[in-house]
Amino acid sequence: MKLLLLAAVLPLAAAYNSVPSFLSSSRRSATWKSGAKVSTNMFLTRRPGTPSTALFAEQLGGGGPPTPRGNDGDDNNDDGNGDDNPLSSLQRWFKSPEAAEDIKTYTLSLFVALTIRFFLVEPRYIPSLSMYPTFEVGDQLAVEKITKRIRPPRRGEVVVFNPPQAFRDMVFDSPSDSSKKAKEALIKRVVATEGDVVVVKNGNLFINNEQQDESYRAEKAFYDFGPVTVPPGQLLVLGDNRNHSLDGHIWGFLPKENIIGRAVYLYWPPWRFGNDGLN
């Protein structure tokens, strides 16, 4: 999975590093020209009785005022003050041999980045303390999308998912709420899969009459729950911060098709990088 993370970053870095050089070179050229002109005028003084046209000719070493020309020396469309026309610079770049290669690089980088983002792995951040202590507010993690196409989620895995309709009905004023908040993904831990019998008693989780190891949780649950049997095609998900999580013990079961992906690595902050608490 570390290789997947690197693959997600490298195409964007390549695109950034290959920005065309014509922009910076044009600005350097303009700065040099305008600087030279200012330094020349600073040390020239007009002698009494000297016509202004003669002074102008003396400054530039010619026999009269020169014909105005463009800052690139190719046209008469500007005042020669050294300020390149960005559109002209862009047109010259498109005609250059490097343009085709640069465009190929940008297109390939964009294609690779989008492919990774939509089909392989995507970044997510933690907005609440419902998964504390595994995740804290502001943590950023990598969510891989391959496993869900190969097998169903397993107990103990942390998954990111689209909120089910039961969650929307409970939290939002209208079941058809189309606001951004209603569409935000959630993150919880899978504690039971289809066919499992679930009981929470005296703060402890039991699956099929066996007490589960919950070393990842913040504290024992303050509620009792079940017994319930997880229906086919459904999951039961709970937050690690049992008493501060709006999860399956309140709104019910999660359809498998709502799964976006599986959390595999925490990559920010860097001193907490790794997969501790993730299966």
C-alpha cells in the first residue's frame, strides 16, 4: 500500500515540475530590459539649448528617435517597455518543439492521477472523535478501493461508506435532503457481518456468544444492545469511541453496496504514520 500512496503523489509532482519555462524567462527578460533603461536615464542630463529630439538621439546613440518596436523585436504593437504580452508568450510556446512533449506529460499525469483517485486509492480526513483513539480530528488516511471488488468486508476492518437511508432519515429534516452534509461519507469499524448474532451487554461486545477483543475502543459502551442478527448483504458498524458515535447501534445495519473503501494507512500527521488499529 505504500507503493500505492507514492503512485498517487508522483504524477502530480511530475506535472508541477514540468511547468513551461517560458513564463519565468519572459519575466527575467522584461526585468533586465526595464532595468537597463532606467539605469541609462538616471545618468543623462540635458545640456542647455539641446533639443529634446537631439537628447533622445544622444541617449540611444542614433540620429533621431528610433522607430518604436515590440519588446520581442518582432512587432510594433507595444511601447517597448519590456512588458511581454502573456498571450504572445503562450502562442510562441505552443509553436515551440517542447510544447507537444509538455502537453503529453500533463495529459498523462492527469489521467494517472484520476485513475488512482477513482479506482485505486483516495485520501480522506477525520472530522470528528467518533473513531477516537484510533483516529483523531484532522487525521488524514488512505482508503483503498480494490478489496471491496474481491471480497466482502471482514470483522475489525475500518471502512469508509456513504450514509444509508436510515441515517439520512434520522439525522436530516427531509429523507431526500440533497445538501452536501447529507452526502458526506462516514467512517466506522465493521464489528459483525451477515449472519452474525450481536449482543452488547455490560459494555462488552459479543458476536455469536463470544466476547470480542476491543482493545482499540476508547471505553466500554454505556448501553446494551441486541441480540440482533445481521441480515444478508448487510453489516453492523460501530465507532471506536462507543459512547460518542452515531453508528449502527442507533440507525441499524449498513448495506454492503454503500462501502467506498477500506482504511489502510494513516499518513498525516507524519509522526503517526502507519496502520495501527487497522486490519
